[in-house]
Amino acid sequence: MVGAGPGGLAAAAELRRRGVQATVLDQADAIGSSWRGRYDRLRLNTSRFSSKLPKARYARGTPVFPSRDQMVSYLEEYAERNELEVRLGTRVERIDRNEGGWVLRTSGGDVHASQVIVATGHENTPRIPDWPGRDRFRGELIHAAAYRNPEPFRGKEILVVGPGCSGIEIAYDLATGGAGPVRLAVRTPPSITLRSSMGIPGDLPARAMLHLPPRIADAQMKVIDRLDIGDLSEYGLPRPEEGLFARLRREGKAPAIVDKEVIEAIKDGRIKIVAGVESFDETGVKLADGTRVEPGVVIAATGYDRGLESLVGHLDVLDERGYPCIHGGEEVEPGLRFIGYVPIPGLIGLMGREARRAAKAIARTRVAA
């Protein structure tokens, strides 16, 4: 297993239940490192009901939407309870075919395996666009992955770039934490949905709608959003022409999942929506509508790359976007699998199901041999 996050740990546990010894390799010095590094106010966008690993409930008293620290504790306890062998501080640099299996080139030497599952995460490598003039900007420019809390930014003018879950939530955190003014740069209006509606976690009906044709699911979601969110056009966030589920299926673009308080902050102007970023100069940022702002800090919530090219790019198993051509626990090559690369509601739960599928297939292979 490559990656000591939910996917890798679940795969190792499922294999162990079937009598197959598995080793998890991770470059970090702690389990669940990607969760540890996220901002302080982070909560899961999906409920604990759809975000659990096989045979592993959350601790008693865990809220419906677990926090960052609760998620870390959950993964630590999961690894301990299942007695998993996890080698931390071991960076897997490349995976090569080898006679009878695979060889993993790691920072601690070569590791040979007949079966390999890659679970390094859908959001692995922070990405900042190469905006013209970016290197000349004398203000502070960071990726959202480096943001923790609003304390260092009190009293500063902030431009957050990117209206995804992280971008909108970080903008809200800053706007309510003493920074200001806070602007959110939006090039393509996102699909927005609430984390919870009328006391019901939003991911539960969303998961059911995934089984419907996109046009039907989008028609239902349009009614829900009209009631929950309303028309944000006058605030700079018109409703996208393409529906949430159609867009998710076409380009794997998940919606922005937020709380009702965030919508109110947009409506009352604490978060000001502006046009997308065109370029930088020494002291400011030019926006797509020709206006210019001079933020002291720019936070790029501009997404992540899978970071798989250096690992398996030479094996011809990735598509043009850097995603595995085949994932979900199925083999892309004999003995090589990927899990955790589908951006849908309840991804943690999905990784558990993918892990179980992969473990069953591997166990059958060993029996047949």
C-alpha cells in the first residue's frame, strides 16, 4: 500500500482480514498526514454516516460532521485496532514492473511486492496557476494548503482565489476572524449546496441522486438549492447553467459544500465576490473584468494535482488529466490498483468499499495460485 490515509489503511485492514499480510508505506512521519495539515476549522463535508471505513464506527460523541482532529484520531485508532504494519518516513519515489510483480523504489531502498495498491489521495500536490507577473508580486502569496487560521491575517486585505469548498470556507474564516476586506475571486461560478439542510446531512440525498440520470438529479437539486440558498446572482455568484450532477459526471468537479452562515456572509458583504485573476504586478492583482485590487495577501485555493506522474507516469496508466485510467480497486495492470480517485460525496466511505473490492480480488488471486 502506498499512502497511510483512509484508502491505504482500509486496504491493508481488509487484506489482513482475509489472511493477506500487507505493508503500508508513507513519506510522512504520522498517519493521516494530509488531514493534520489542513486548516483548523475544517470539518468533513460529508457526514460520519457515509464517511466511515469498513467495520469502524466513529467514537461515541463524534458530531455528525467530524472535525479535522477527530478524523486524525479516527485513522490512528483504526490502524492500531487493526494492527496494521505502517512504515512512516518512507517515500515511494517510483514503481517499476519486476519479474513476477513490482518493485517500489523508496527512500529506504527497494521493496518488492506481487500486489501494489496506490492510495496517495485525490488531493496530493498543491497547485498554483502560473499567473502572469506572479513572481513580481511583493505581497504574500500562499496556497490554501498552507493556511491554518485567521490569526496571522488580522487587519490585512485578503484575496482568496477559487470558489471551491476550501476557498469559500477559508474566506469565511478570515472574514469572521478579523481580516478584511476579504474578497473571493471567481472565474467560473460553482455549484453550491449546503452541508446540512433542514437537519439532514446533505450528502445522504446526494448519494441517492448519484444513481439517477444527471438531468433528473439536477432538476431535484435545483428545487432544493432554490429553497436553501436562493439566487446569489446579485452578489456575483449566478447559478451555473450546467447542473451539479451533470458537471460532476462530465469533469469530476465536485460542488462547493458550505454552511448556511457562509451564504449569509456573502449576502451581507463580509465576503465580496470579484472576478477571476488575470495577472499580478508588484503591488496588486488585475481581475478578468479589468478592475484591480491591492491585497496584502493572496490565498490560492486553486486545487491539487494527483502527483502520480513521477510515481507511475512511465507505466502508461494515467489519463491526460493525471488520473489513473482504471481505479476503484480494479487492476489497471496485473497486480497494480488505485483507490480513492473519485471526487464524490462520501469519498471516505467509497474508499472503504474500493478497498474491500481490491482485497477480495487479491485474496482470490492468492487462493488460485
